[in-house]
Amino acid sequence: MELTEKEKEVLLDIVKKTIAGRLNNKNLPKISVDSETLQEKRGAFVTLKKRGHLRGCIGYIKAVKPLWETVQEMAVAAAFHDPRFPSLKPEEFKDLSLEISVLSPLQRIDDINVIEVGKHGLYIVRGYNSGLLLPQVAIEYGWDRETFLKETCYKAGLPPQAWMDKETEIYIFSADYFGDMD
């Protein structure tokens, strides 16, 4: 699914208005979306950065709601419910940059050579542990494929070499990501 520039603008506007509304103790804004694409169920993440540093990032891996609803819900989650950070304060809003990542369906792989750094994100599962890193994370840190796998294992709370274990499931996905990031 390829989003148009207008659809991307609509989604970014939803994130901004939703977070601003919550910071001002208002209900979620009423959204009217006339795009069929934005009505499709898709997984998505909302990432917030404050002066270039991560300030919140939460999303749905799988398609459970229409894209616009997922983005609105994840905006609230990233700003106020990311367990790594305290809730966003009104004075921080002006310093935020936003990014939305719209995910393709997950694809389980058995051969790590199909992983294209910069194109694919990773989702690693073993037992009750799981971790996901978006495609742009590997680019941001200059990781190669093996480092990307190790870091995703770390994110899952697994030993860095867990990706080599036959009990570990490795999934790839792509993401259409956009925003006003630095």
C-alpha cells in the first residue's frame, strides 16, 4: 500500500491534534477520513523524538484497526503510555518531531540472507519473549545484518545470539515511514 502525500499529511495531522488535545485535557478529536486507504486495517507505529532523542514509540505489529484509528491510538500511547518514559508534558510539545511507520504484513523467514538492512524491519519471537525494530533503526545506527539481528534479540530480552537458535522465529516486514523527524 502506497500512501499519497495528502494521506501522509492527514495521518501526521491526526497525531499532532490528538497529542495536543490530550495535553489540554480534551477528548480525542473527531476525525473524518474519506480515504479508502486510511480505512484499511494496517499495523503502524508512532515515534516521538524530542530534540533528536527518542521520547516515545509504540505501535501495533499486526493489522487490527483501520490505519487512521491505529495512528490516533498509538499517538496517545507513544506520548503518554510508553513505559520507558514519563507522560509527555505540555511544555515538551513544541520540541517534538513525529514519525509514523505503516507496516506491511509480517513474513516469517528461515534464511537471514533475505534480510535487507534499510528495507526490512525485524520481529523476533522465542517463547514468551518478542522484540521488534523498525527498518529505519538499522539505518540510523549504521548496523549490518548481524548487528540488527543481535539488537532485535536484545530488545526481545534474549541473548544476542538467540537469532541462531532453531526455536527462535524471525519475521521481516517493510514500512512506509514519514514525518517531520530531524
